[in-house]
Amino acid sequence: MPQGGSSGTAGAGQNPPDGAATGSGGAAGAFVPAAHPALPEVVDLNRSILRTPKVQLIIYSSDTGAVDVEAFLQELTHSSYWSETTSEYGVGPLTILPTITLTTAPPATTTDATLRATLAANTSGANPIWGPADPSTIYLFAFPSTTIESSMDGSCCSEYDGYHTDLTLGTTAVPYAVSCACPGFDGSGITDLQERTVDISHELVETATDPFPNMQPGYREEDDADIVWTLASGGEVADMCEFNDDANYLPPGSTYMVQRSWSNAAAALVQNPCVPHTSSQPYFNSFPALDSITYVPPGATGFTTQGVNIPIGQSKTIAINLFSTAPTGGPWTVRIYDYDQALVGTKAYLGLTLDKNTGQNGDTLHLTIAPKTADAKLGGEAFIIFSDLGRPGNANFQSNVTMGLVTN
């Protein structure tokens, strides 16, 4: 998938030479982790979280997966997954409310506007059927595969399999989430039921840590230096890990699969930032050597971030510096793709050529970047780096991701 590009050289002093910081030096040959940048931090914009989160499931009686969805929600209340992904952000234990079961036939299509009207009608007035609107309750609409829901961002099973947002009812803002059943959406290795529970776990973690993204955003975006993650991934804590090849995880002793999520605490300690940890393998990653540049998002004010400036039609070669916290027992594989082509499905905005695709702590790879056209939505281009060690499905398989921003 990487695209070709003409060769070029970064400015003097930007990147270390080949072989620098091998990581095998130190006293008596002791292992020395290579130099590395700080990992991204998900920023709390308005200190908005759910300290006592509750989930109100709204599901159709004819949904053949309803029993498993209910059982999965109950499993979340007594597994360690919930606390591992949310407690560091101030979110408390999860409470599951009695299910609201809809006995009508599920519609073939519905819209976000319809869901908002339904939520308002059933939580407002003198005697609301679902009880009064509660800002600590996540109203979770779960749809069977026969229903396609659409919003301003697209449609179920095409652009997304779930999302969360908020609705203001009088003076009360309430969070709600939508989860669609989308067979095959997460790839051939994920069952239809696993797709549903992975999506629900993703949306619940994000709703608890960013319950009111429109009215009062919480953990919503990354620090300025790492803003490319917000642009490319969405910026919330579950978004930050969903591209990893080991993102979806069946915790020991659990019945249902979940998605791992970003830990600021682990990132600050330069540990694997996606939790729960699934491998005893030391944390490793491949970091692009980026400059301090001015980035001007479309329609916004410019600020300083990390990236590389390359005019359209020109090229530049940068270093990809490999790091691990301890010996990995061998090299890992490095793959670099144009973000839009690999993960959005559009044309490639960047030509990308990597001189080699394996290495380990202290090694330096070289990436030649040749911008073709600018992505108007980003006001630049983005690339994503995958670093994988081992085989998917093996106990010690680990997959890590970094990203880079290109401006022109």
C-alpha cells in the first residue's frame, strides 16, 4: 500500500544518522532504550465526565442479540475492564438500569433526528415514560442488523457502527449513544456478536469520559503537539487505540470482546498506552522525527504543533526512530500508509517510500514523503505508522501506532 515518491533529504540536524542510539550500549552491554518523544495526551477540555455513570439500554424485543447485549452490559459491571479504561479519568463504577424493550417492529431505516425526538418525548413532561432526563445516564440505542441509522456523519455500517453525542432538554443535557449491528464491519476475524460488544464498549468508555461533546467537551482531543491524532482518529480515548491491530480483546474470564482504550497515565510512564495490556512483550514503537511547525486548520487560528512541511510536488526524507522499553527478542515490522487511503478509503494524498520495514530499538529507518495534493479537510496530509511484533492471535502479539502531519 505505501506509495512511491522521489528522494530528498531533510535539513541538517533534523534526524539522527543511521545506527545512532543502538540501544545495546551502556555499562557492560546493558540495554539502553533509544531516545523517543513524549507520547500523546488526551486533554480534558472542560472537566466533563460521568462520575456515577448509568446505562439505559433501549433495544427491540425481536433483536436476536438482545440477550447477549444485556449480558455483556452486566459483565462490564464486574470485570476489571471498566475501571482499567475509565477510573484514571475520574469515572466511577458502572450501573446498568432495567432494559427498555421496544415491542414494535424495528424500522428498516431511522435517523439521528428521530432518535433525539424519541428521547425527548420519553424523558420530558409531567410523567415521562422512561423517567425524567438524567445527565448521568447514557441512553444507549442498540439496533439490529436490519436497521440502518443515519446522521450528519453518514450511515450505520457504511461510515460507522456507532457514535455518541448529547441532547439538551430544557436546562438538562443528556448523553446518548447509538450502536448498530454491522456484520463484517470489523473484519473477517470478528464475529457478529463481537462487533456489537466491541462497538458498545468503545462508545460507553467515550461517553463516560466525554459525555457532552457539543455542550461541554471532556476528554475530546490531544495536546497541541500531537493534534494530528485528533484530526485523524477523532481524538477521544477509545479512538486513540481503535486502529491498532490488537485493539479488540477478550479479557481472561470474560465472555464478550471489548475494545482497548487510551491511558494518559500509561502514556506518561512510556508504557503501552492502550489498556488493558494484552501482552507481556515490552512496549515498543516507531516514531517519525518531526519538526516544530505552524499548522492552520481550515477555518481556524494557527498554532504550533509537530509535523513536517513539504510543498506539493516536492519531497523530503525523514527518520523513523525505533524504541522499546526492554529487549523485544527480535525486530518488529513497520508499515506506513497515507491515512486517508488506508483508513478512510479515499485516494492517497501522500507518496510514501520506506527504505526498509523491520528493525528494533535504536534502529533508524528512512521515510521519503512526497505530497501529491492537499487534503482540504485537514489543511494538510496525514500518515499512520503501524509497528507489529508477533502473529495476531498469539499471546505476545503487540501492535502500536504513531501518526505524522504534513503541511504544504
